[in-house]
Amino acid sequence: MHDFDWSSIPGALPFLWDGMKISLEITALAIVAGIVWGTLLALMRLSRFRALSWFAAGYVNLFRSVPLVMVLLWFFLIVPQLLEILLGLAPGTDARLPSAMVGFALFESAYYSEIIRAGIQSVPKGQIAAAHALGMSYGQAMRLVVLPQAFRNMVPLLLTQAIILFQDTSLVYVSALADFFGAAYKVGDRDGRLVELLLFAGAVYFVLCYSASLLARRYQKRAGA
């Protein structure tokens, strides 16, 4: 039977906090970049131009058909070489964090794209017709009428996807990046208290994600009231 000893956790908190900051940085950048690029993909998917629609559909289907861990490995191998070429960085420069950010942003944009596309389609077509009757162009109608309503309808789903994204940041272990999970694993392995540190990390993930899901549910109830 395992003899639990939690004494190594207080001393590990600064290292764990550094890892949490990396997890939050990846999450925040992937949310912002994913929503921006995902919105453009959704608009391309709904475009009357077949080339744009096919490109967006191919992009979304590609990233939704490939495991995230494989995408992270791809970008862990590709991004450092691109940075060396484009920015003239010295070979061997640590690019694990930029690689993870790029991989997560491009991967999550495929999922945000589908959420945003559904949100746009949930807005009554009469809204666009009314905007056109007021003399607005298609772009103005989308920017000023459709997207604000669509995003209002999509907030609960966007928040849920953000929670899933935060949980998925633990997969950066494939590049040995010390995010929160990676930091907990390293400290536990170093101190011989791997079970305790992983249980602690799991408890932290549970508290944060469950609290965020409650906030998303409360917002959804308020919006539906």
C-alpha cells in the first residue's frame, strides 16, 4: 500500500506556479488566435466562392481528423526550423513554447470555426435582409449585425471549448515543456512522490475546470432568462 506523503507539495508550489503560467499563456493565445482564425474559416466555409469554401472545409476536416498530440509533434519539429530560417535564430534555440502555441492555435481554430459557423447560421436570415435593406454591404452586415448576435449565442460553447483547451495543454509533455502537468510530473519524479504530485495536479485541474464550467452554466441560464 502506498504511504502518502504530501510534504513535498508546499516547496514545489513556486515551480508549479511557473508551469501554470505556461499553461495559461498557451490557453489564452490559443483562444484569441483560434477565435480570430476560426471566424475567418467560418466565413470562408459559408462563402459563395467554392475555392474559399473548399479550403476552409479541408482545413477543418484535416485538423479534426488528426490527434492533437500528433499535431503538437508536427509543430515541435517544424516551427524551430522555420524560426531559424525566418528570424535567423541560432540552431538549437529553445522553441518549445512557440511550437506549442502555434500548434494549439491552428488546431483549436478548426473547432472554433465549427462553433462560430453554427452561431452565424443561428441568426435569422431576415437580419441580413434587413441590413441589406438599410444599405449595408455583406461585410458590414456580418460585422455589425450577424457576428455580434452570433457571438452572444455562442458564448457558452466558446467557454466550454476554452475549458477543454486548458485541459489539453497537458499534452505539451510530448515536447518536454514544463507546463503545470509537466512541472508536477518532474517534481514528483525528482522527490519520489509522483503519485502525490499527480493527484494534486488532478485536483487543481478539477477545481479550475469545474469552477469555469459552473460560470459558463450560470451565464447560459442568465442569457436564456
